[in-house]
Amino acid sequence: MMRGKVAAAMAVRAPTGEIVIHKEPLGRIYTSKISKIPFLRGLIMLWDALGLGIRMLTMSANVQTGEDEKIEGPAMFVTLFLSLAIAIGLFFVLPAAFGHLVEGALGWNAWWGNLAEGLIRLLILVLYIWFIGRIPEIQRVFAYHGAEHKTINAFEAGADLSPESVACYSVEHPRCGTAFLLTLVLLSVVVFSLLGPMPLVLRLASRILLIPVLAGFAYEYIRWTAQHLQAPLVRFLIRPNLALQHLTTREPSLDMLEVSISAFNTMLAEEQALSVVPPPQPEKTVEERLTP
């Protein structure tokens, strides 16, 4: 899937071998005044992007399974709700309960307990990504993730968007969902460590209620680093994010790159049609079009 400023496109390799294309304009939120309000824009646009991603994933799954096994309706919403609940429980509630238990068992103060909670949260994230990355089906998904990064890197470098050319580029990219997740977790370590002692129920509630706040800060951080990649300090700061991407990407095959390039070219053509602008020069417009 490729998302620009006013359009998104998805390409899927069907069981028959053909590449199925879907394209659509993005909601007005991406160009509204809200999209210019720091911190608030991150929360709202991430929520909209979540809906877009789930919709695209559902359509791609339906291409693979066919009409008889199509995923839609209540089943899709129940799956989404359970997935979000499990994610919040695993990455926020469970570490908070562990930190509270450690404080009581070892007699630590709140600062050390909150720090232990944050480190456990980070460990769970890394181990979770590593574990699912060993599943063959997920490895294929991660290879397509690598194909997306390579395609965008090739476009930003002004290279020819052919599978052979795109294959030479890196699977790392600073504007990535993996980078956002790691930033969110690291911010939670700092913020939650400063909250001080509190009862278990309030502690668990604070971890859930502060997720939108942390997400807003994480979005702004990723946006800022993407706009200052030439600065040595920024390149140093994003190293952990780029390193973690090696767990969520794999080297794609040429046929995977063909799918990714098809999605990108479709998105770019749709952007030009909707914006009524001439074809862009990558080195001048890529930040405007591809910033998350």
C-alpha cells in the first residue's frame, strides 16, 4: 500500500498471478486545518490511517480468498476490536502490572518501578516482532514491507522505478510505522517514569488514557526527524528506529518489487490527477507528499 497526500493505492498479487489495483482519494482531513495543528493532527491522522490500513488489508485478503471467504461486516469489526484490546493489554497494561508487582516485592520506589515497567514494555515489543517474524506468512508480509521502503527510497533518489533498479536500495526508511512504535514505547518510558507512585487501578488507567497523548508526541517526533535528515544529530537519533526495521522488513523478490512499484505509480498518478499538478520532481516534493 502507498499513501500520498491526497490519494492512496494498493496493489495485490492475485492467485492467478495478475496484479490487482485499488485506488481511492483520501479524506479531507489530510488537507484540512486540523492537519496543521501540532500534536492533534498526529492523533486524528493516525486514527484515520489505521482505518485506511485495515480497509486495505481486508481488501487484499479478500483478493486472496475469493468471494466465498470474504472478510467483512461484524466479523471484521470484532477482529479489529479484539486486536486493539490485545495490543493495549500486552504492551501497556501488562508491563504496568509488572512494574507495580516489582515495586511491592522488591521495595523499589515509584521511579524505579516505572523504569522497570518501561524496559519490560520495550522488551515485549522487540520479542513480539522477533517472534512473529519467524512465521513464514509474516515473513512474506515483511518482505512486502521491505519492497515498499525500497520503492520509496528509489523514488526519492530519482532512480528508475524498475524492479532491478529498486532492488539496489535499502529496506530502511525513517518514515515508517516501526519507527513510530519504537518512539511511542521509548516516550512511554520517560513519561510514565515521571508520574510517581499511584494505586494499581489508577496506574493501569493512566497507561491507557495517555496513549493518545504519547501517540501525538511520537507523530511529531517522526515528522520532525524526517524533515531534518541532513543533520548529524538527527541521523544519530534515528539509528534505533532504523535498526528495529530490520526485524519488520525482509529482502523482497523482484515480483514483490513489481507489486510495490505498481502501487506507488498508481498512487502518484492519482495524486497528479486529483491535484491537477504536473509530474513532481522527487527531490523537491517528496517530503510534502510522503511525510506521514
